[in-house]
Amino acid sequence: MFRCSLILAIASIAGHAVAGDSGMADVDFLLLGNRGTVKRITFAVEIDGKPHSAVWDDALAELMTYYDDDRNGELSPAEAKRLPAPFMLRQTLWNPVSQFGRGIPSTKDLDADGDERITRRELVGWYRERGVGGVTVGAGLAPSSAALTSAILQVLDLDHNQAVSAAEWKNAPAALSALDVNSDEMISPQELLPRLNYPGTSGAHLWGPIKPLTDQHSVIRDLPLRLAAQLMDVELNIPTESSRKQEVTADAHTLRVNLSRSSPPTTATVAADDVRVSIRSDEGVLRQRIETAARRLRTRFQAADADSDSCSDAAETKRKDQADLRALVDAADHYRDGRITVEELNTWIKLQEKLAAGQVLITILDFRRGVFEILDANADGRLSPRELGSTEENVQEFYKEHPDTFDPASVPRQVRVIISRGRPQTVLVAVRHDAPEWFRAMDRNQDGDVSSREFIGDPTAFQRLDRDGDRLISPDEIDQH
């Protein structure tokens, strides 16, 4: 029954991964619990309110128009040979204004029906079969989690018996606060382990959708997440005997993510057995990077235009510091006359902006069973006074079976997922809150609270604002005052 139920769940989910004529579907993952629970997580991504697949449709249409010299709505083999290689289009995720190199070596695969004409449908299908036009997924392992867990438990183990009791967890706020070497009332990973790179490499391993899971990096293969499109390539094993007696569930969670400057971040948590996946959206750095790159190119173009004829050629870009402009003359010279005009430059930049618009990255970071991440409730990479005060409460659930023995293996596995345009601004969460200007000015460590040490007013005023008496003023307490 277990195997049959699991196969049925996989079949129904994998079927959802195929879209209609638009080519690319929303991104489907399966979250696999260790006791048989299977949950589907679907990311329906929009860019400024427009479906992600439609943004890529526009970008690839712009690409075809750019290389369609005779404007007949199709590409001849000669025109198509100048198209950028799929790798170069994928690279716009990291470098939004590139030169594209020398084109593709052969157009044979592009011309699917062999009629010497490449249609838009053929072009779109060819690129998407090679990983262009969808969401890029990168996965990484936070290597510091186990070391941080050991460091925390060592600090709390006051009797040095190689175990942390409930009483020692009760003393955790005082024990951990003693590590605050810079007196900012926050405990950073570096104060637990000096010179630590936290959280470590993020999204370092590309999760290729056109490769079977067995060919992916071990960090990806070990994740409790699976791309639905790859499910039929692997056998999923959930080994415990008890789980074989259970029906497999396949709950669906669809998250609509609009990557826009005006939209608030999307946040969610999905759990399956003892695996927790925290999800948030991030505007990302790509929009700002391409705006900056476009301004720089236009400025450098004007500076190189020595005769002020609104053109730039190889002679005007011969200095060593103008190598990027020389490459641009070759790449953006649409009419192949050895120079580029202002109009050609602007057309090139417009194409680059279109191709960068749909570059969405899903970053998956596996923290395994890290205790630091359990205590760091807001995921900003620091333990605040409020989080330190909640330490005992946060670990209470792990004492249910053995009330005086803490087992690190009982900590839920934690995976964080960030959806962004290009790289995320940060894989950690920036603490934001609505509060008066005086509150933000006093909140020197920017943890979202004003402590008694940070408060510079009269002590009686602090006591009046601190309604719950925890020696911290929150924005909510100001609203209630």
C-alpha cells in the first residue's frame, strides 16, 4: 500500500509540471517527510504582476526580432547562426549586460522540420529544451550548522557531562549572553566560532532541470526536496518500517510570488514530519544591476565618442580600459558595418533588459538539524535579546520523550528557500518594522526591539512603554500605548 500510494502521488504531481502552449509551468517541488508525508509546493512566479512564462515569451520574441534582419517574422539559417548560445542567455542571470560571444555553431537542431525557416515556436522550444526560459534553481549546504550546534551545546553544558539538561537550557540566556564580546546585545555566529563564514555558500550548485537527479550534486540529492519534473528518474525510498504502514499524503501548497519593488515579500512555512521549509521572496539584485550597467555603458560610449558623431568604432575604443566597449562594438553592431550608433546601443540594452527581466533564481539552503537556526527565529543570522529570552520555549518540544536529556538529532531539519530576481539581496532576513523615527534611532543593533540599554530617555518612561516587563520595547507596545 505504501509504495502504490507513493507512486500515485508522484504521478499526479509530475503531471502538473507540464504546461500548455506558453512552454514553462510554475515550479513544482515535492517535500518528503521521513515518515511518509509527501507535500507539493508550487511556486507561481510573477514579475511586476505578469506571469513569469509570459515575461520569457516577450524576451524570446524580442530576441527573434533583433536577429530577424529582413523583418519577415522568421529566421533564415544565416540569421539564426548569430543567435546567442543558450549558455550565454543563462549567464544574464549573473551578468545582465553581456556580449554573447560569436553565436551558435549550428542551426540544424533549431530547424525542427527542416524547411530552412526557423519560426518563433521552434526558437522558443529549442532554447527551453536547453534550460532557457524557466526558473534557475541553486542549492547549497550551510556547513557551519553542525559546528554551531556543537559550540552552543558546549557553552550550555555547565557540568561538562556531555549532555544539556532542561535546567541548563533554562540558563541559556545568561550563558549565551556572556559571549557578547562587542556589547551589541546580539550573539553572532562569529562570537560562537571566530572567523566563521555564515551561512556559507548559498546556491552554489546548479540544479539542472534537464538532468536526472542521479546526475546532480550530492548536496541536491540529499535534500528532502525533489523537482517534480525529475521524479520519474529516481526511486524514492522512505525506509522506516512504521512508515510503510501509513498512507502517503500529498498536500498541495501553491504560493504566488510577485517579484516587484512595490509588492511586500511573500513568506510561508511548509512542514512534512520533522522537515521544515521556510520560504520567502526577495526583490533580488538583478534589476538594480542592469540599471547600473546600462548607465555605465552609455556614459562610457559618450566618453569614447571623440568626434561627437553619435557613433563608436574600434579606433575610438582602442585604449586598454575600453575592452568592454570594443567587445560591445562587435556584439551590438547590428548592421555589421564596424561601428555602433547610439540607436544600436539603446536597442542592444533594451534586448538585454528584456532577457534579464525573467531571470528568476530559487536559492535552497540546507541547514540540516542546526540548533542555532532553531533559536534564530527571525532568520537574520543573529540571536537577539528577545530570541535569547525564548530559548527554553523554542526547545521545549524536543524534551517530550526524555524530559531531562536533549538530543540534537531530535531537532527538525531546516531548509530555507529564497525566490529572487537574480541573486537575492541576502540569504538572511533583514529585520523590518514600522515604528517611529525615535524608535528606529534607538534600536542601534536593528533587532526590532529597544532594550533598556538602548533606551536613552527617562527610566520611568521605559517602564511605562515596556508593558509586558521583559525589558524590551517592541513596536506593538508603542502602538498599544
